[in-house]
Amino acid sequence: MENKEISLKCYVAAYHNRELDRSLEEKGFTTGMIAFAIPDSGILFRCRAEGSLVDLEFGAFFALLRFIRTRLSQINIQSVQVLSSLPEFVFSFDGKSPHLANNKERKKLLVEYGKSLGLAVGYIKINNNAALVSTADAPSLPPQRQITLAPDPAEKKKPDFRPFHTGLEL
């Protein structure tokens, strides 16, 4: 098995769902959502969170990087391109933005993940952001991936038909 270097194209997004179900609201659920997608691997993640849009977008960004480091560690990933539809998030990486300059924890995490991964952040139109697609529109696996299913030996035996029981009479 060859150990070729992989470059991932990923998407992050955050939004506030203003029309929260009343029962969820009563249970204390927040309207904020973070999302990330790695379409080439068939991954779409969503989670409720609280904060401003920029804070939520950074949450999605660092959740994505942590997922890559912990769950995709067996793959030789050299670079990650992260695409976002929030210009404020994208431009916060220019070094002058207070979203990174004034936040020591974010800077620390960025340096930590940057040591092992080549990171690039870019903008993508909102209608092309794969983190925002409906789960019904996203295939569970990319079309080029094939899964070979071996038949279950237990399914080879003949079905055993029995008459229906009518139930209990009370």
C-alpha cells in the first residue's frame, strides 16, 4: 500500500436557525449551528452551538481540524483547503483581524494545527458551500467509492414460515 500525500478540500459554515421548534426551545437548545463537510470522504457534520457567527465559524473550523487529526490520522494528509462563505472569517486570517490577533486560544490552536498541516482558507459562494447542503442532497459516499458487500451466510438458509398467531382473547 503506497503512502501518497493527500490534499483535502473542506467546507465550514455557521448559521443561526431562527425558527427553532418550540419543544427544543423549552429544552434549552440554542439556535446556533456549526457545520463542516469533507465531500471526498462523504463526511457532513453538524452540531448546535452558541455564539456570534464568527465565533461559530471558528468553532466549525477547529472542530474540522480536530476531526482530521483524530479521525483521519491514518491518511497522510499534507494540506487542507478550508472554504467558508463568511467573509469576516476568511479575512480574519490576514493577521490584522481582532478575531485572531486578540484571541490567544485561537492563535494557539492555529499554530498547533499548522505545524502538522498546511492550511489554506478561502471564500466560496454560499450556494456552493457543501457544509450547507441538505443531508438529503448529500450522498453517503462519493460516487467514485465502491463498497463490496459479501453475502451473509446466515441469509442463505431457507426462510422458516410459521402461521400467524391470532393473539390473546380477553
